[in-house]
Amino acid sequence: MNDQLINILGGIVTSATPLVIASIGETITERAGVTNLSLNGSIILASMVSFAAAVTVRNGGSSTEIALLVGVLAGMLVGALIALIIAVAGINLRQDQVAVGFVLTLLAADLAQFLGQPFIRIPGPQFLDARLPLLSDIPVIGSIFFQQSILAYISYALVIGAWYWMFRTQFGLALRAVGERPEAAFARGTRVNRLRYIYTLIGGALVGLAGSSYSLWVKAGWALPANMDGDGWIALAIVIFGGWHPFRVVLGAYLFAALRTLASVIQSNPDVNIPLSLLNGIPWVLMIVTLMLVSSGAVERLLTVLPRRAQGWARNFLRSDPPAALGTRFEGD
């Protein structure tokens, strides 16, 4: 495999990292039964706050490492605070989570535009790529996946950790229960609303981390219009595309990033005259087609050729139904 192709594939992993982190965060939140529709605004505001905090701390005399850490923590705090507002509005104030989230995404984006004026197009600290010992020496795979920044490695750990937590632990069983059958979970002693608060805050913090990864690594700096605007909506779509399963979510994020890169490569070729808007629409069309195939039963019929044990695993992996109690209120505690 030539170096140019390896660089392109490595770039896909880089550009997909924020989508992976944000989508895993929203998957956790929605598995608990809460809809956080503020992702787009949360990512933009967290990106701006992360960069502003990192620049301010570095200009105050701190090291680049400390500045980056403060920037990441600031972004996660922003994401968690916005998620907290949604949790309070939906759980305690009994307001519509979708409406509150939509208003917050607009408000957060406008706040980022207003508050970020002093930080437009100024140099700031950013994460550098770091080779992982041994793993980075693996032919091809090492160059693509293990010569990234620490944020990419965090995204790998998040995917595996979220899957293990959800499907291999009692805590994960409780998480899925409050999103599927909160009444049954409450009858077994689970504090439904408390868990929903916890997982909504965790998911929001991860969305904030996705914002930090943009301004401190993938698209380093802050500019207007925000160069990550729209990616929050993409992350929401990836969660649906991924069937609320961490492994499918990461595949969806990489697929979106790959098709984006493909569109960019095609557009840069002077011999190809395809409208960019048409190329950008390919990921959405593919997502819709995939969901139609799963919901129509076509994939289910194809699974019958697999061994019985593999059929059960595949059905769980291809699950496309949302958590049954998603967006609903629970009055029991």
C-alpha cells in the first residue's frame, strides 16, 4: 500500500474521531432514555471554550500540556452543563426534551459566535500526533490507527469501554433497563431518574470532548463560521444509523468521514465535474438505504444462512429500534 493512500486513511481516522466521541456520548445518553438534541451547538460552544481556555492558560505562562488539559476539561464542562439543562428540563420540569435541545443548540452556537470574537484566527496550542510503541510498528494498520493524537486513542477506548459497560456488566444492564423499561427497573430497586441524570451528564461531557478535539487537534483554532458546524447533526444521525450500538456507531462515523474524504478527493480532481452538494449527500442516502434494508426484514432473511449462535449476535449488532422509553418521563422517583 503506497504512502499516499495510507495518509488518506490516517486522515479519515483523524477526521472521524470527534464524530466517534460525540456519537458514543449521545448513544450513552439515549440508552438511558434521554434525548439530547443540542449536540451541534454543544460541540461548537465547547470547541470555542476549549480553545479560549487553552490559549488563556498558555498565555498566562503555563506549559502547553497544562493548557491543553485545561482546554479539554473546559470543553467537557460546557457539554455537561448543557446536558444538565436538558436533564433538569426533561426530568424535573417535565418539558419536551426535543424542543429544549433544539433551542439550546441554537443558543449555544450563537454564544460561541459572540464570546469567541477575541479568539478568531489566532495561534494556539494543539495536540500533536504521538506514535504508540509496538502498535505503531504494525504494517499498514499501525500507520493508520496508531500514529494519531491521544484523542484518537481515547476514542478507541471509549468504543470498547462503552460496549463492555453496556453489554457485559450489571451497571450496563441497569443503563439499558432505564431506557427500555424504566418501570421494571424501578421495581428492581433502580433509581431511574438518578441514573438518567448521571448518564446524561456523562454523554454531554463526551460531546464537549468532541468539541475540544476539533479546536485543539482536528481543525485547530477558532474561526467563524465555525468549521465544525453541522457535525452535531451528523453525530445524531450516526447514532440512529448505528442502532444505538457502539461498534456500529464507530463504523458509521468512519464511513461518514471516508465519504467526506472521497468527496474532497473527487472535487480536487479537475477532470471530474460532479457538484459538491451531490457528493456530500451520499452518506445520508447510504444511511437511509441501510435503515430501510434493516427495517424491511431483508437483512433478517439473509441472516438465516448463518449458524444459530451467529444469528443471535448479528441480530443484536444490527438492531435499529430506539430504546423503548427514549424521550419519555418517569414519575416513580
